[in-house]
Amino acid sequence: MKKSLTYKILQKHLLSGELKEGCEIGIKIDQTLTQDSTGTMVYLQLEAMGISKLKTDLSVAYIDHNTLQTGFENADDHEFIKSVAEKYGIVYSKPGNGICHQLHLENFAKPGNTLLGSDSHTPTCGGIGMLSIGTGGLDVAIAMASGEYYLKTPKVLNIHLEGHLKPWVSAKDVILYILKQLSVKGGVGKVIEYTGTGIKSLSVTDRGTIANMGAELGATSSIFPSDEITYEYLKSQGRENDWLPLHADNNATYDEVINIDLCKILPMAAKPHSPDNVDSIRNLTGIKVDQVLIGSCTNSSYKDLMKAASILKDKQVHPDVSLGISPGSSNILKMLADNGALGDLIAAGARILECSCGPCIGMGQSPQTNGVSLRTFNRNFCGRSGTNSADVYLVSPETAAISAVSGFINTPENVGEAVDIQEPQAYFKGNSYFILPSNKSSIIKMGPNIKPFPINTPIKSLVEGKLILKAGNNITTDDIMPSNAKLLPYRSNIPYLSQFCFNTIDADFWNRCVENEGGFVIGGENYGQGSSREHAALVPLHLGIKAIISKSFARIHKANLINSGILPLEFENEQDYDLLHEGDDLIIDNLIQSLKENTSVLLRDTTAGVDIKLKFTGSERDVAILLMGGYLNYTKASLEGLN
Ligand code: F3S
């Protein structure tokens, strides 16, 4: 069988299982990355595993999300991560250095390698031909400790690009065009592999933009071949030795193929409030704009910012518009300062922000009430900007820059002759913001905001407790554990966060958990939908929740519950949901035998005097993880077994 590039890399890294769609495989992970918002938990988990040495070739801890320091909490988190990095030999990227994905592409990404990151836009490094996957923090901690990651063999969707982009049309417009065709669900369970002569007109950072927003398609990853353009990029970064040519076999087998002619793509925008709500800019021109933001892990490369600077040169930002620019890396900012582009941006009236995620994660620059914000970012969900009433449009840097001058949504096609910005021959390679580990200290610094990670115990055959909460259908991870700018600094403080668990639907949940030392939660259909937030499992674990019983579960949340050692059980007969009431006393007996033999789990409601049949649907490996009280204990035991 002629192989796709995806299958070639998976095959080379295969540790267990069969490369057959849907089958679980274990693969070797070469590199990991974390950002600070998820990183504190990752490193608490790593510490809890008690390992002495990492199994990855390279691990990097970036500080780019919670860089605002209005209290001690974020500073504590950064110091904790820095001390863990020193102890385990992890590269530490200081706040101000830039955004994790842009920095990783510039400094560490390698064609043909595997990368696992605790951030959903980790696939950005697919732009260089690296198989890069975003996942939950525990998976990253385990990959660092064991070098392994388990996933279902993905389908491979080939997007074949032909032709050339028209002037003023950029990589952002390409991925918005694809989102319009495929929707935010179009990539689920798939790796998107780009081929065709059209990719020759895309630089590595253009490819990174497209791979980055594969996350908005729901894809496991996105990947481009490693060609002469990749070589030139690596050479400009002083890393030509990391290059290797990589592509799919001629006539490789794909699960699906989509052909796109780049010439047909026009400047596009994703309208409020979804990245797939895409329209042509020509249909949106004239909408008044209050704010324009250029940056984020999607569009903060040297080329992106130079394009914006060339449009803004000798012009002025419209008096009614606030233009903010956050460069992707400190080295890019230095290059803009050296070549005069930074001066052009400042002269035009741009606000130069820190090299960090900043407004993308709601750290500053929330738009005004009912404001219209044009952003070169990747997400425009309602409220993500920090202003619920704001309308956020996602656009290219070119569209953002010309609209900042016009004061309304404008198409860059109106600027005149397109400027051809090329990748630089040689990037500035300062590394003052990277701290390379010297392995001199193994002292972990845990300020008062860092609380230990909750660790479960192996499950027992008899599980009993009160029904603490009976929830309805479609409970989201936001319902379970809200995340907002006020709670973000407490990501490493599970006891504090636990006071807010379920508090939007039941203000007394925390009190009842404390009073009863935990118990059971019942849900309806699709329990745990929404983001992959691990805290929606870790916080209930801290509160002593032993099992969630529902009509059905959202896939990632169910995996997070198993990872935490909380039993996700489903009703065999959905109507039995009606028999249970909050405050009832519940008992499950003979649990271990039922799980091992894959038979019904019997739940007795001693208050109502009814017996209800439940089922556990998961793999043998899932059962083994639950028996150990979670993935962390399971991995720790396997690693100890190896030693
Ligand atoms: Fe940061 Fe936003 Fe990307 S939070 S990692 S710039 S999606």
C-alpha cells in the first residue's frame, strides 16, 4: 500500500497496536511542549509520578498565557514551572519570549518527529512536517515520563492544493475557506495532510497558519511535506541540520481527498461567533470597526507582521480604532525593530503589546460593549474576548491592517499593488529568554497558589455514597468547572477552584460534597460536552466524586474521568434516570468483578429501594487504568515495573 506522510511517521514511531483506522495505537513521542495555563498541572502530575529522568528527546515549558501579574498567583506558577524545568532538564521559555507554537516552529520543530503539547493548537508545527498533536495535560506528563502516547489510528484526509494565491490573499484565507467547506466538525478523528503543487507558494509559517487552524476543524493534526521551502526556513533559523525531505508516496492511499484551486480563494472572514461562519470580505465591507488585533499563534510570524507594517507605513490608524499588535516571538520583534517596521507601526498609531497570547486568551484588550473587533486569531466564540456583547471577526493580517486604517471592514484588494514579503534569509537568533537546564537544582518552588495534584486510590468493589447532584442533558465542561479570566490564575489550585464546581447550576454543590465527603453525580445525555478541560474531572475528584452515571458521555470528558479514576457509568435502560433523586443513598457492589468480566454493574438505591443496571463501555486498558485509580497511578506502576 502506498503510504501517506502521516502513516509513514506513525509507522516509524509505532510502539504497539495496528495501524488500522479506529484501532488503538501507542506511539513514541519525541518532543513535548506545555504552556503555563495547562503546564502547572502537567508538572504537578509529573512530580507525582516520581520519575528521575524524562524519556523525550526535548521538552519545552513556555510561559505565554497568564503573563499579566496583577497578583502573586501567576508569578508563583511561573516560578514553579521554572524550578520543575531545572530539575527535569526541560527548556524554560520566559514570559515575554513569545507564543509557544510560533517559538516552537522557529526553534525546535523537526520534520518527521512527533510532538505532543498541552495546548490545542500544537498542530501548528505540522507546517514543518512534524506530526504534532494537542492533548490533555496528563497525557503530556505521561509522554514525558514514559515517551509514549496512545490514540485511535486516525483517518487521513488529503487536501490537495493546486494553483497560486491571488495578490492580497493569504494562508489565513485558505484555512477560512476550508473551514467554510468542512465546518468545525470536518476534521474530527482525522489528520489533514496537505499535498499538491499549490503548497510551493506557501512558506513554512504560512503552512503553520493553516495547520494551526486545523484545530478549529476538530482535526487530530494537520501536516505538510518537508521540502526545499522547509529546508530554506530551517537554514534561515540556523537549523538546516534538522531538515530531512519527507512526503507521501506517489498515489498514496487516503480516506478522503479534497481538491482546492488556490486561485479561486478571495480574502475571507469568520463572522461572529464561530470560526466556520465564513464569508468573503467583499460581502462585509463597510462594517464599522472599533478594535483590530494582529498576533496570536495563528498570525504572528515575521511575514505576517511585515505585511501589516507595509500596509500601515506612512498611514494612520483610524481615530475610532484601537490597533494592538502582539509579535509571535521576541526575535521577530527585534527584527522589526532593526529593519524599521516597528517604527512604521508605532508611527501609524499601533499599540505594541507583549510577545504573548495576550488578548487571545482574554488577558487584556477586551473590546468595548457591543464593539466590533477584527482579529487575526483562531477563535471567535461568544465571550472569549472578555466582552459578551462584542462581535469578533477572524481575518488575515492584510485585512486587519487595511481595516484599521479605514475604520471599517475593508478588503486589502483596495490597497493597490500587493507587496511581496519574503521570509528573511537569516532570522535573528537571540536566546536571552530561553533558560536551558543546567540540572544544578532539584528544589521545587511551590508558592501558596500551587496546591498538590489530587491523586485517586485504586477502586474498591464496594462503592457507596449520596447522590449529590442530578443534572440534565448536555452538561458542558464549563458547567462543571467554569473557566474565566478571574479563575484562570487558580488553575494550579484545585481546592480553591472546587468552590466554583457546578456553581452556575447548583450553588450548594460544594457544601454538599464537603458534608458527605463526595458521592455520585447523575447526568442526562452527552455529559461533559465542550472543551477538553481536565479540571472538569480533577475538581470533582478532589471533592470525592466516585462515579458519574449518565445516559451518555462526551468522548474526551469520559477519557478524562477514566484518567482521573472516576467511574463513567451509563444506564442500560435510559428511563432508569427518572428513578433516582438527589440525596438518595446509592451502593455499587461487586464492581471489580463486573468491570473485569464486562458485565452489568448493579446500582442499588437504598432510599428508593430500587436496583438499576449500569454499563461501563471502554477498552481493557481503560478498565486497567480505573482499577489502579487513574492513569497516573497506572503509569507509575508500569514505570516501576520496568525499573
Ligand atoms: Fe495562545 Fe490563543 Fe494560541 S491563547 S496558544 S495565541 S489560541
